[in-house]
Amino acid sequence: MKMALTFIIFFYLLLFHIGQVVNANEEDRKRWNKRYDTKEYMYGKEPIKLLKENINLLTKGKALVLAMGEGRNAVFLAKNGFDVDGCDISEIAIEKTKILAKGA
């Protein structure tokens, strides 16, 4: 059951963000940087409900978060004992992820 849920959550997150990863170019990077260039976090600082409610069902280990945006899910996973690698096309989003991870 744990493995199946891990698989489902992984693919949910992957499919949700896949459009941001495929065929990314300089114009995409500029567009996402502009979108994330605010003091606020676009989607808030809390992880998605599915992840938050089911974190105890996941086997701790490595986690890859593609198109992580401002990092709310990646930071949540890391704070719950996962070894997280995350990436995003926007360096502004990556910097906001670092700030979120530090708890600021």
C-alpha cells in the first residue's frame, strides 16, 4: 500500500508540472521569473493537501521534485526526513525555495 501511494503521489506531482519542464527555453525562464518575482508565495507556503495528509504513508528516502516552483512541497518533504533534489526553470523560484527552507 505504501509503495502504491508513493507511486501515485510521485506521478501526480510529475504530471501536474510536466508542462513546465518539457521544451523549456529562455522565454519560458523569463516568464516564470516574472511570475515568481513577488514577495508573496503564489501558492502559499503549505504543501498540497494530498501530500500533507499522506506524508506518513510514504517511505522516507530520496525525492525528486521537478518544476518545484517556490518549493512548498520540496521543503515539506525535506522537513519530514526525505533527501530532496528539486529543480525549476526560474532562479527566482529557487531562491524563494531556499528562503522557505530556512524558515524565513
